[in-house]
Amino acid sequence: MKQVEETLRQEVAKLLEDGTIDVFVGHEAASLPLKTSPCFVRSPKEVDRLVWNRICTSNLATYLPQLFKRPVGLKGEWTPPKVGVVAKGCDSRSIVGLIKEKQIPRDRLFIIGIGCEGMIDRHSVGRALGVVGLADAKVDDKSVQVIGTDGREKRIDIADVLAASCRECQHREAVLSNLTIGETPSSAPEVSHYANVAEFESKSPQERWEHWVGELSRCIRCYACRQACPNCYCEECFAEETAPKWLGVTTDLSDVFVFHLGRAFHQAGRCVDCGACVAACPQGIDLRLLNQKINKDVEELFEAQVSLSLEEAEALSSFRMEDDQSFMTEP
């Protein structure tokens, strides 16, 4: 990965030097173990900040709509910046969705695609170590050496702590890019697509209810899931509207359920399963299962996958006479 990282820095420096882009959105080292932060590079001198490794979990598409917004209070003509971004397979699919939803302009965007073998799930590392807090961690190609806040040490195979979304990933290369670097990922998905959903669907309604009560009762309404999601770009979230007021700003289970169910339905036919919401959640809530259940239903009802190309309309923004409508007439 060091070679890919160095190539990324070289390519970004060229793009900034020749004026192809004004700013590049990438990842940089963070202060916490097994974390990276988004960074915005505007000069060739800053490219050494860029990193590429197995902890670049953030979906950088999240930051693109804001970069293309006209600055508040600016008078006169304004030209949107030329923006570069590094994209994993899931990031690129989010970018495709944002372009089709007219949140970002394709002609002002330069995408560097990188094949992805999967990202480390920080929550899984903590569980494998048996502690909540991580004091330090070092990652190589095959394993991660971690030290807990209690002093406990352990070397863990990366394969054992991959993010759940990475284990099922069907698109490990960027589906849209101006430039691709690195090698093509060779490994196939570890588990079948929607394996988690199939297991959930086998449960009784009461068991499903108990599962979500257990999961969502831990929610503290921090909105980290919403902020990490590239699809949550609304100027005002339904959770904060006061006219009408859809739900209270509390951690009562009813308010928590309305928030998460409302957000999940807004993701229908749009979620690319990047896992950013799960990675951002400080409580380790498996929000992915909810989104994946809805995505599975959309695929089965409309025979459509999410954001694989700019040409194909998304499932819920198109209509065909042969679309199954029984879910409305015979729920």
C-alpha cells in the first residue's frame, strides 16, 4: 500500500501544479488509533499529508456537495472549484448517485479510483482485543498490532476484523474515475451478498422487534451516522424540522425509532453499503442491517442496483409499467 500511497501523492501534485484541480479531498493520519481524517489539499507542498491504507474508512463523497456550494453572502459571478477526490468502489458509487441527484457537477470533478481489498472495522478490533479503548495500533499488509488502554496487546489478522460491508462488497473498484492507480483487487467477497439480511429475515416478527429494541436503545442521537452519510445532504433534516415537527429531540425509544426508520427509508435505492454510518457510530449500532434490508427489497422489486453508472436511472426515480406494485396493493 505504500507504493499506492506514493503514487497517489505524485498524481495529486501533478494535478495541482498544472491547474487541473484547485483542491484535492483525501485521507490523512488522525490522532486516534485506527483512524484517518479527511483532508483538503490545495498545494503540491501539502501532498505528503495524504495517506492510503486499510483504515481509510470515511466515504469522502460526503464532503463534495459543500465544496460545490456558492459561498454564503458572495456577490457577483462565482465559478465552482475544480475538485479532485480519491475514491474506493463504494465512494465512487456514492459520487455517481450525487451526480445523478444534481448535487455535484461531473465536469468539475477529477476522480482517482483505487482498488480496495477492504477496510478495518475499529469496533471489531476492540471486541477482538476485549477492550473498548485502543491506546495504539500498527497496521501492515496482513495484520494489525493493537494495544488496549488497559495495556493488553494482541496481533490480529486483518481478515478477522474487516468491516462487514467489505466482507460482502461486490464492487471493489471505482465504477467511475478519471484515473485509476494501484492493482485490481483479486479477492472475491468473503460471504454472499445480503447474507446478514437473509439471517434476519429468518427470524420471527417478535425476534426482529427485540433485535431492534436492543440495538436502538443504545442510540444517543448524536447524528454521527447522518453526518457521515453522503446521501444526507438536506439543508434541514426531517429530525430537526419544527413545522411540522416529526419527532422529539429525545432518546425515548419512539423518537429514536422514528429517526432511524425515517432515515433508512430516505436511503431506499440510494445506499451503496459503504458502512460509513456503522464506522461513525460511537455505540456500535448495526445500522447497516436496516439499510441493507431495504436495499434488498428494492433490488427484488425493481431489479435495480444502486449507482453503478451515470446512464442508468436509480430505482426510485424511474418507472416501468412492468414494475411490481403488489407491495402497495397487497402489503
